[in-house]
Amino acid sequence: MTGALWTWEDLVPAAIGAADGTPSAPIAGFSIDTRSLQPGEVFVALRDVRDGHDFVLQAFRQGAAAALVSTEYKRVDGDGPLLRVLDTLEGLRSIAAAARRRSDARIVAVTGSVGKTGTKEALRNCLSRLAPTHAAEKSFNNHWGVPLTLARMPAGVRYGVFEIGMNHAGEITPLTALVRPHVAIVTTVEPVHLEFFGTTDKIAEAKAEIFSGLEPGGVAILPRDNQHFDLLARRAHEHGARIVSFGRHENADVRPEVFALDAEGTNVAVDIGGRRIAYRIGAPGAHLAQNSLAVVAALDALDADVEKAVGALSEMRAAKGRGARQEIALGSGPLLLIDESYNANPASMRSALAAMATVPRTRFARRIAVLGDMLELGENSGTLHAALNEPVDAAEVDLVFACGPNMQRLFEALPQARRGAWAPTSDGIVAAVTETVRGGDVVMIKGSLGSRMAPIVEALIAKSDRERVRS
């Protein structure tokens, strides 16, 4: 078992469970999905959208070292070692708590209405330049994603970075209690999940739950420009946190002296405690530059080598569905595709439109926005969608394709010359988009995950493939 993430002898009591068999292979990790499970991992049979107990045998066929199952699970032929617990999610949480107890790592937790994943990834890259660092894969920020990420944390890492999300009050409290961060970041507070909260004040209160898990002497990193800064600061003080603020505000602790945006990235220079630190961000967008201030603040709060660490920001690239850029070849020339299909809210829509506007017209002369509904915005949803007319105009978008009942409000607010097509669902505009675009266009596709914008991305790539075959 040398080099194993966990020994069986340590894992069984960590889960507060009972062993039914013993693994013959080292325990290399944990998985909740047989589609991505790797040999040597423990399969965790969660009861979520589907009951993971239905896939235990499949997990063993794919090389699982063991399976975490309910005490009620009946063994079948082909099953390997089982770790039986009363409830598999609680068993995973117990393992996560044990992983945190055994670790001496300095821990950062990130929450916020937008920018959580990008900030987490930036911190992962920066800290990895300095020492072994562990962070969540993808956006594992919910009731099972956070404990899964903790359970996967090797005992010897120096740093850990955890993303914590929510869409209801009370969700962050148990997660931050597991993570027990030394540094907690709130990227921003925006009108996201308004359907469940009603006001942004209540969203700020929910985000402030992250401070309840701070270790003694912990640091809260807060957006000084945000209208809810004072509320966040009060809640952080209540939990004994030292506050470090970031933003353009004259009283911010980390302030930008230079924000030079271009189509490929941003040159930034910040003042932090009278010290000037300059760096390059390798992905475009003012929102990434803004969040980089929080990254610098966190590095400093960890007593890390900030100058060395921020060099990693030049290697940043936007992820699939989160601003990834791809040039695709059409018969009429290259088209720049910006894939923002993973999620959307009013703040991220404004940022994405502004980022598209940095693409010079000298190469991509026409700007096309393909926009789907922003979900979970509550009774003000229509108004918030119609208000996107302003950032669309500021970005000098030439043509807008829209889908969804709420995005219809934006479409109707646009001048006739900017209206491409609207349909109730994304399926209804695929043909119009693919038939309209041509070489020399920059096309940005964005909407909430439930709006299903990713198929439009795939349709444009498929159009390129077809035209390349014909040529």
C-alpha cells in the first residue's frame, strides 16, 4: 500500500464504517461516477439523481479498489471489498473531515456570485508553482463535490484550494465547517439565484456563511467595490477574521495601478501594502483581471512568494464553456468561436460581452452574440434580461440571436438591425445561427446550463468540419 492516498486501515474508521473484505490494490482516489472511475479508486455509491448502488458491480468491473455502500446493500457475485456505512454521503463527509484533520496544508476557500471557478483555478496554478497543491476538479462546489474533493486531498500537500457554491441559504455553513479555511474569498455578490433569495442582501448573507468555518486568525478577502462590502465585513468581523479588501476603491488593500486589456489577455500592476507587483493574465476579460486582485491578496495572506506565484497567471486559458476561444475554418475564412455556454447571470453576461468587444475588428469584423435565458432570477428576470441591451450596445454587437422566454425581452428591446432570430428554445435558433455566420465573425455563445447553449457550439464546429470535408 506504499504511496496510497489512503490505507484501508485508516479509511474504514475515517468513514465510521465496517469493512466487508480487504482491497488488494492501493487506494488511489474516490469516484462517484463509473463513467470516469479509474482503477484503484473507491466507488462512492451516492443516492443523488440516481442510486449509485445500482452501479457497484460496474465499478468493480472497471477496477475499483473498493466501494463505499450502505449497510443495506446486498453483495452480488463480482463485488469486491465493501466499506459499509449507514449513509454514503455522510460516510464521504466523515472521510472528508478525517482528510482535513490529518492535513497541515494551508487552505483557501472561494465563494461568490461569479468568478469562483476561475479564481480557484488561478490560485491552483499560482500555488502549484510554489509547492504541492490540491484543488477541486471542475466545479465540485456543492454538498457532495466539496467532501469528495477533501477526501481526495493527499496528506502531504502544502496548499489546498476549495470552491464553495450555493443556491439556498444555509448551504455554505456545513461545507466551510468541513474545509476549515485559513483564507476565505468572496469574489462578488450579484443578483444570482434571486428566485430563491429575493434580494441581493440575502445573497450576501448567504455568501458570508463562509466566514463561520475560518480557522482562528483567518483572513477574509472581500470585494471593496461591491455594494455589500460593509455587510460582508461585519459578518467577517463577527467570526474574528482579519479583512483584506481588493478593488478600485481608494481604500482597497489591493488596488490596480494598471489594467491594460487586449484581445489575448490583460497586463496588470497592483499596489499591495505599498508594494508594486506586475503580471500578465493569459486569458482576456476584465472580470479575470478583477478576480486576480483577490488571488494576489490570498497569496499574500498565505505568506507565499507572490512575485514568483503570479507568473502562472500568464499561462491561464479559459476553460470549455467558460470563455474558451477557438478559431474554426469556414469556406469563407476563419471564425472566432467564444464558448461561454456553461452558465450565465447578469454580471457574467456583461463581462462576456465586454470581453468579446476586445477582439479587434481588423481580423474579425462582425460581432455576433448568441444568448440563452439566465435562470433562477425570480420575478425581476424579465427586467434583468431587457437590461442587457446596454452592454450589448456598449460591446457594439452587430447581431443577436436569442432563445428562451426571458431573453425574448432583450430581443424585443434591440433595434431591428441587431435582431438575428429568437426562438423559445436553443434548438429553434441552431439553423439560423449556422446559416448566418461566416468567416470574419466573432461568435460568443452564452446562457445558463439549463438553456442548453452547448449544442449550438457543437453545431458551429460541425459546420466547420463539413465545409472542410467539402473543400
